[in-house]
Amino acid sequence: MIDYCAIDQTDSDLIEAAAAVLERNFQDPRHTVGAAVLGASGRVYAGVNIESCGYGPCAEPIAIGRAITDGERQFDRIVAVGGATAPHPVLAPCGNCRQLLFDYAPDCWVILSHGSRVVKARARDLLPDAYRHFEPDSPDTGSR
């Protein structure tokens, strides 16, 4: 059972950061989703998805990759939004992104739409019986 929690002001601010990066970079069909991740340092890292003929990474791994590139290794929360115009709906992460979050930050809060509500849940709860690619406490994973 997933334990969904209400969002707070920090979550709302992160949603706005994801919307802002999407608004600056929206280009249909190449860049249609924006994501923002809050690192344990308090810094926000944002990115957009990249669409191509083969595989186009989602916005979440782009934002996480940007954070890791800047030295961030622990993540507090993440959100993705989509759509051409505001208000940009909050999106639930796809299966690949859920695995990525489980591997890198299983305790990270994931802000997502659940029914008609925007809520948050721990990454580890969004992928029951997940495949363990990394050990959760490994220093190479960025997990907490």
C-alpha cells in the first residue's frame, strides 16, 4: 500500500521550478516535460525531456543527471510537469524513472498526481518488489 501524503509549500515551489524550465524550453514534440529535483543541499536542479527517434530520456533523469554533475548526491524530492501551457499538470513518473529513483534515492519524495489530487510518496513505495540494481546504502547511489 502506498502512503500518499499532502504536499507542502516546498513541494509547490518545486512544481513551479519544473513549470518554469518547461516554459523556457517547451518545443513540441522534442521537449514536452519539465522536472525539478531538490537536493539535500537545498539547491534545485531542473531539466526537460529529450525526444529522439530511438530513446529519449525523460525529464527526471535529466534533472538528476544535472544535479549529480554539480556534485549533489542526495535528493529530497522530485516532480515532473507537462503540457504546452500553464497550468502544467503534475505527472506521475514512468516505470523507468521509478526504477532510477529507487536506485539513486529510494527515500526521495516523489510529487505526483493521484486521481484528482497532487500528493507525494517515497520513491521506494512507488515500485513494489523492485529490482535492486544498486545496494540502497552504497556511496555510489546517492541514496539516503
